[in-house]
Amino acid sequence: MHELAIAESIVRETEEILAEGSGGRVVRLSLVIGEISGVDKDALSFALPFAAEGTPLEGAEFDIDIERAEAACRVCGSKGACGFPLAACAACGSPDVEISGGTGLVIKSMELKDV
């Protein structure tokens, strides 16, 4: 389950952000994961509380939104959602697409509480 390693990276990144600011505890952490990022939302939701133990994120709520995969077809010119799990044009089915969204993982926001 590589989501545990991803959760640990999210916790480390969040701790670094807190260290650069005024510190505090994280009450809520909002994430956005891409539909074709390879990250499983349920597995990440399960792993985050374990990775957060003993850190300023312990006990935080984790909100995870999914970003739809977007693509522009180089064959028919159609733009919009692309197929999953393989990126393909929804209009003509061609795999010759330029993906413009749905591939990343982003810390969207944090709600903090002073310690």
C-alpha cells in the first residue's frame, strides 16, 4: 500500500509548512487528488490518521476531493473528461490526448488551532 508512504510525505510537508509559519495544530487538512494520479482515496483516508500519530496533525479531519481528469484530443480536437483508467478521448476513443488535469496531489488548505 503506497498510500501510507504518500500519507507520511503529506504529514512531513505539512510539518514543514507549520515550521515556516507560526506553528500550531492542524484541525482540518484538505487535499485534492487527481482521478488518474494513481492514489486511491479510500486507502489514503485510511493511512493518514496512522501517519499523523504523534505529529501536529494527530486528530485532524482529512477532507479529500477528487480532481477530474481533463484532456484535449489531438485527433478530433475534443476537450473534456478523459477515460479511466487509461487516458483516452471521451468523444472518439483515441489514446492520443494531452492531459491537462487529474494527475496530481495537492494540499489545498489547512485549518489550524494555536497550541
